[in-house]
Amino acid sequence: MVEHGGLDIMCLNKYCHSSSSSSGSSSEHDKTMFAKLRLSWSDGGYPRKNAEILSGQYGTNVLLIGVALMLAIAHHGPSVKEEHLLSFITCLMILQLMWMVWYILMKDRQKSHRQPEKDVHATTCWIRSGLSLLALLSLIMDAFRIGYYVGYQSCVSAVLGVYPVIHATHTIAQVHFLWFHIKDIIKTFETFERFGVIHAVFTNLLLWCNGVMSEAVHFLNIHKRRLSALGYGNLTIVHTEPHCNCTTSACTMFSRSLYYLYPFNIEYHIFVSAMLFVMWKNIGRTIDHSSNQKRPATKTHGLVLGPIMGLLALASTIGVLVVYIIHVEESLQTRQSAISMFYCYGIVMLVFMCSAAALGLLIYRIDLMPMDSAKNPSRQLDTALLFGSSVGSWLMSWCSVVAVLSTGSSPPYRWTNLMYSLLVVLEKYLQNLFIIESLYRQRQNGEREDPELPATPEIFSVTSSLAPPYNGIINRAYETQERSCVTMESEQEESGQVYRGPRKPSEVPLPVGNRVMEPPSIKRQILKNIAVFLLMCNVSLWILPAFGCRPQYDNGLEQETFGFSIWITVLNFAIPMNLFYHMHSVSSLFEVFRRV
């Protein structure tokens, strides 16, 4: 029998190729597939919704790992210690630092080819300035942490010294990133950048959770000491001091000062995570340039009553804080007087805030201005955060209502606590409506339509500024030419190449298209005063719990109804949410003030 005597049946198919051509084709196919895969992950070819879900799940699991470590530390077991949590957070901060350095270098390379798109609504200069101030206070806290480690370095882990150094570096780099890149609309390497931005979001959220847990443990220990002084036993106080002597004389000062700086560090990280979340939502977004315009300058005409009342509220807040902290540590009668004083102060403050917000809503109901429905991730996030952070305060208030109505004891502040709790619910309800109504109103920019002119779209006039405008003619070429000329003229003025004589100011309003300028109306002045007053009241209501004025720990009504463990758990959830609500309301109300 002859082997290989006939045709190879494997080659009967007309599509059969030689082995060399087959291997070459396979190699080309692999290269093509690899190039497509790389393109899909780098230039946005990967489905956007899938990329958002993948990166969101990654960030959520990073946060949950840290929360699991925190819960293990809260148990005070021997297996998981604070060093393990700090090591994990340090690794996350180092990864974020690496990503930010890579992002900045890539953007510097891309600037030579094209100018990146910006979302002007993503943040404002005053928000970044406020965050820079909070970051500075966080750096001071890191310095205190380093000094604390130096004093106890013989008996504490080296992680306690490495963590503040990395955190300080992370803070400085992140502030630089916020100032120069937070408005960027990312259009390259979209999927990879989503993971980088969401990693930064949840790293800051985890730092916020760590600060909240440390502050909650501190206030819980203070509460237990007060209860022990009043004769309550069986309370375990956690001692945080290391079991060795400090080598410097400033260790006690460092450890006590940390808790005065924790509120600023906590607010810094939660605000940064919110801003980075807006950046994450903007990845791959197509900007509507008609609504992506820079805001005009804010006018302060007629701003008198709001700042005066706000300053009065702030001054009374500082007085209440000092008196409360001093008297709550004394006898039972003095303690009850301090708590009663707080509730009376809170009732007066909340009544004025409810009245101001209701007046603002009434003005909006009278002024039938259309709503702005343009897509704005920053504004949508503001709305969601206002509602979400209100939940903590509402839960705390309704628990107080249940406790007051069901308790058998009757301290002197029982019914003022009830009235205060109900007003907290109503005030947040009205303030949220006022803020959201203001943010979604279309801007007037201090202009009104001339009733004598026909209602035509805004046009560009090619005549002099004192001549009547040409309705119905749109000269785009001249508009572009004028902008370029204005730019060249301003550059020449800066360099001293142009001499410009003094202009005689016009005594009549200059028409712009079919619009004329007018001074701010009475309604707008009232709204500005309301926004400033509510802003300063929210600052006041943030200061009190942030620096130790927390009667929910001290009045005993809720603890009698719900039990020590359940009520402390509610407070550990509700108070940080309430602090964030007031600080977020401050930023939102300042935005309302600028928009009115």
C-alpha cells in the first residue's frame, strides 16, 4: 500500500493555504485584534455604561475593604489593629499619587496638540480656595501627627510615622490637581481614566470614614467620662495613649490638638470626593457650549440685612458654644441649664431660617421664571447630596420626637427638645427646596427684555454701540473678527503698545442685542440677603457639633428610650451626615447668591 500516493484530503478545500501563509495570517490577525483591544480600552471604544459600572464596582469594593478593617478595629480585638488600616490607606494614597503624576504628564504632552475641553460648572475659584484652606489645616494636623509619632516612636509602629508624611504629600498633590485639572473633560484613555478618577474618589471617601470613626471614638470616650462622673458604672473607656513615656514635652498638646483639626480634615476629604465624582461623570461627555459659559461677576448691591443678621447668628453661636462646653462638665443642674439654653437658641435660629427660606420660595412662586433643564452633573450631584445628607439629621430628629413622647422622665428641656427636633425637619425641608429652586432657575444676568422691541432671538449688531441694533441679522464672521480684535487690543494694552484716551461714560444704558441693563430688582436683593443669612446660619450650625456641642449625647432622653448602644450607633451615623449637610449647604447657598 502506497502512503501519500494520493492527494492530501486536507488540501481539497479551495481555501487551503500553506503553513507559512497561515501562520502569517494568524500573526496579522492577532496584531489586529490586539490593536482593536488596545483602542477600545484607551480611546473610549469600550461601552461607556459598562466602564462606569466596572470602575464603580472597583471603587465600592475598595471602600468596603477599608470599612471592614474599621469594624474589626472598633471591636478592639488583637488580630486587626490601627496600623493595618493605615497601611491599606497609605497604599491607596500612593496609587492615587502615581495616577495623578501620570495624568498631569499626559495632559502636558497633549496640550501641544489640542486644548482640553473644560466644564466651567465643575467648580469655582472660591470652592477651590476654601478647599485649599481646609487642606492647609489638614497639613497642620499631619505635622501634629508626626510630632506625636516622634514622641512615642519607641513603642508605636513605624506606620504611624509614614502615614502622615504620605498624607501630607497626597494633600499637596491633590490640591494642585484640583486647581488645574478638576474641570477637564477627559476624551482619551477613557476607561483607564475612569478607574483612576474613581480610585481617587473612594480613597478620599475612605479617608473621610477614617476621620469620622476617630472623631466618633473621641466623643464617645468624652461622653462615657461624663456619665462616669455622674455615677453611671459599667462603661468601658478606650485608652488611646501608648504604653510608654513620651520623649518630648508636647505629646499631650499634639494629641489634644488633633481633635480640634479633625472637622476640617473630614470636610476636606468629603468635598474633594464630591468634586472628583463630578470629574468622573464628565469623562467622555459632550459639552453643550451654549450653556457652558463663564458666570458674570457677582453684584452685592443692597446687601445689608442678610449679613447683619448672619453675623448676629454667628456671634450668638460662639457664645452658646463656650457656655455649653464649660457648664456641661459641671453639676447635674448646671448641665440641664446648658442643654436647655442650647435648645432655646436652636429654636430661635431655626424659626428665622424657616421664615427666610419660605420667603425665598414665595418670591420664586411670584416670579414665573423658566427652569433650566440643561444637563449639569455638578448641579445634579448638589441636589442628590442635599437630599442624601438630610437623612441623618431627619433620623436623629424623629428619634428625639419618639423619645420625648414616650419617655417617663420629664427634664426641663423635654418639650423644647420636641419643638427643636420638629423645626430641624421643617427647616431642612424648606432650605432644600429653596436651594434647588434657585439652582434650577435660568439666570437673568441683570438683564431684562425691552418691552418695546419685538421678541426675537438675541442677535449681534455690527453698528456702533449707540446706534439701534439690527434685528434679524447675524454676522458670525464679524463676531469672530471683533473677538480677535478685542483680544489683540487687550494684549497690546498690557504690553504698553497702545495709547487709549479717557472715554466719556455714557449716561444712558447701552443696548446689547435686544436687551438693556437695569439695576438689581427688590426681589433679587431680598433673595441675595436670604442666601447670605442662610449661609451664615449653616456655618453656625456646623460649628456647634464640630467643636463639641452635642446635646444629643448629654440629654439622656433618647438614650433612655433606645438604649446606649443603639442610640450611639444612630449618632455615629447621623452627626457626620449632618455636619456634611451644613457644609454642603454653605457651598450651595454661595452658588445661589452668585446666581441670583
